[in-house]
Amino acid sequence: MKKLLGMLAVGLGLTAAASATVLSIDNRNLGGAYTDISTTGTAIIGVTDDSEHNITSTIGNMALPAGLLAIGNNGVVVAGVAVPTTIGFTNNTIVADRSTPAGIPASGGTGTLVPLWDDHFPRTGFGNATIYWQETNDGRLIIQWEQEDHFAAPGTGTITFQLQVMRVTGSGENQILAQYWYPDAFYAAGATQNFAGSATIGLLNRTPGTDPNVLWSFNVMQPEDPAGSGGMHHLNIVPEPTSLMLLGLGALGLIRRR
């Protein structure tokens, strides 16, 4: 029976491995928490306007593989490439056909996560303004952009946002691969850049096959966190529910024919 199920799944292009590599973004409450690492994490040295930096992580998954990571101060992380690379300060939209938008490395990467792609710079005089990273005991890679200003935003306000990559928790469509956290996405009153108003949020799929890229938003202000923290809450990177559903329907069809 298992063999027949596997043959049907392969015939339909719905193997568990293939379906799991099709990713989606949602804002369901699947758990997790923002973890401030500005006092416990490793500060990346030399973070400046448009700077890019390499770290090596032991934690990763199909959304962002472990190993060499390029972190851009403009809110993009690319796996599998060395700096200097081309993470630009001008954000662009993400289309689903696996093409790479201008401003992100077009080759060599094995996964790209885009928590908040915008024209950031660490605010001088804010003390701990930089990028921090940490691998936690519970199996998370955390990258935190701390006290980032925006070149076009009025005033002197800063924001803080965070990427978390998991060794994988949960199962099925509730399997959390990564989360984007926004404890503070507010620059200044009236700023069009507030709450991702001038940013791109999404991901690029670099896995084999025809997995699509995913755009969450492009230059659209996001709702404020209803919990009242002053910024957006969080987003989940999870397997695409449709592909998991199709796999289940294929197996169900075979069982019915028996």
C-alpha cells in the first residue's frame, strides 16, 4: 500500500519532499515569540549604510539553508553567497515565477528571505544600533536589525525587526520554518515608510523544481500590531497548504479505488 501511494504521489508530482519545498507566508498565530538579542547576541562589526556581511550558521532548513549567509543592512538575507554581493537600497517587487528582482543576487544563492527590504541605515548615536545574530539553545537562528533609520523618513525615529530561522517546529501546514518579527516598525508620525509602507516583504525560492517566489507586500503600509507594541506583529514562513492538501487528496483517491 505504501509503495502504491508513493507511486501515485510521484505520478502526480506531489511527493512529500516536493510539496514541502513550496513555501507560503501567513500571519496566523502559530506561536513563537520575539526574542531581543541586542544584549546577548553577537554584534556584527562595521554595519553601515548599505553594508553586507557574512556569517556561518549551523541552523537552517528549506527556506534558508544552514551555512554561509549574506546579511544586508537593507533587510535581506541570502544563503550560499559571499560578500560583497548586490543587496541594493532600492527595494523592488517579487514575482512568483522564480525570477530575481534587481537589487538581490541573481545567481549562487540557495534561498533568500526578505523580512523588510528598504533603505535602512543604523542610527548614529543610538548606542546599540547595528545587526545582531545568535543561535539559541532551542534551535533558532535569530538575526536582528536594531535601531535602523530610513533615509527618506522624517524625524529621527528608528525601527527594529528580526528574522528567526528554525530547525523546524510543528508539522504539515503548521510547520514553522521561519518567522519575521516587527516589535517596532514606526519611524515618525506621518511617515509613509511606517509599517513597511516603502518596503518589500517576501521570499525567493531557490530550491530545485518550479517552486514560486512569494510576495507578502510591496510598498504597502501594514496594519499596526493589535497588541499595541507599536509595530507589526509577525509573519510565518510555512509549507504551502495547497500542496499538502493535494498530496492528501491523491492518497485518498487511491484508497477509495481499492
